[in-house]
Amino acid sequence: MDDDELDRAFSALADPVRRAMVARLSRGPATVGELAEPFRITLQAVSKHISVLEAAALVWRTREAQRRPVHLDAAALEQLTAWIDRYRLDAEARYRQLDGILAARSPGRPSGDATPASPQQKKDESS
């Protein structure tokens, strides 16, 4: 995803109504009326929310006779997750490095154990 696509997707997901719609669509397609049920907003407002999600390429609509169900694009959500995971994994690697450095500097503790000493362990070590 390029920066513009990310901006549109995260902007669309910034709204709690749209996040709730995405959560509902994760269980399967739904019509505008079905998506509107839990909210005290008009069908027109729901349609506008769906349009924002469509512009962000997170959902699409199909036509089944008179129905126009909305579908979640799971692949688009997967791309967002992959983008987030890339930075999460980098941060976790830095924290593991820091844990290793701190464990190596901690006197009387094995270098591979980065678990902080409990108050009882500290008391036992000082005895």
C-alpha cells in the first residue's frame, strides 16, 4: 500500500461507526439496513460511511436483485496488519536488545535472564 492508500484506510477506520461496520462485515456481507440496525443514524448517513470505506478500498458492494450487500475486503485489512506488524516487529527486536543489555549489566544475574528480580529475591540476595 502506498501512503495515500494508508491515509485513506486509517482515516476511514478512525471513526467508531465505521469500525463497528467493519467488525459486523467481518462476520459476512450485510445490507445498508442491516449495517444501520445498531446505530441511531439515518440510512443516508450509513451510506455515507460505506462510501468512505469504499473509497479506502476496505469494502465493496455487489448487486443481488434488489439487494446491494456490502462486503469486507479482507485482503485490504491484511495489508494494514502487515504494515503495522513490520513496525511492531522492529520495536520488539529493539526491546529484546535492550533486555539483553540490561540483563548483562545486572550483577549476580545470569546474562540470559532478563526477568526482573522479585522483592523476595532481592531480599534473599542481600542476606
